[in-house]
Amino acid sequence: RLKGAANLSEIDSLVLEPTGKISVIKKPEFLPVNRKQMNLPSKYVGLPAILVYDGQIQQANLNDLGLDLNWLNSQLNQQGFAGPKHVFLALLEPDGTLFASA
């Protein structure tokens, strides 16, 4: 069960590794499907961009995203912050959502 096989009938092979651990090779019909196999579109999730850290604007990141200080101030004001100096961390998620915390 620790290796993701609930039943012995799901297992094709067990391998005792040199480290003493056991590797499980499942039968193909019990392997999980992925988005590609189901012909579902995949989108790159990516990492958030740091726009403000400890009250300091990360200007290079803002520039890389094609954003400016007016946009940042507007977004922070909408979330109740008087400006970047009052923000400990502001992240812009790949989907465009701004997360900010004091």
C-alpha cells in the first residue's frame, strides 16, 4: 500500500533494490492516466513573480511582465494597502491574480 498498490493483483513485478527498498512495477491497466493520454489540453502553471518583498519593489520583475508602478499601486490599493512600503510580499500568479500580505 505504501507504493500505491492497494491489491496484489495490481502488481506486475517487485524489485528489491540494493538499498533494501522495494520498488513496485504495476500492471499497465493499473497505471494512472495522464492528460496527454486523455487528449486534454495542458497549460503551463509556472511560478509566481515576486513584485514586492519586504516593502521593496522588485522593479526588474515588474519590467519583465510589462507592468508599471501605477498598475502595482492600483492593485495594492484595491486590496487595502496604502502602497508597496506597507506590503511584506506581493506575488503575481501566472493566471494574473495578485496576492499581497503585510
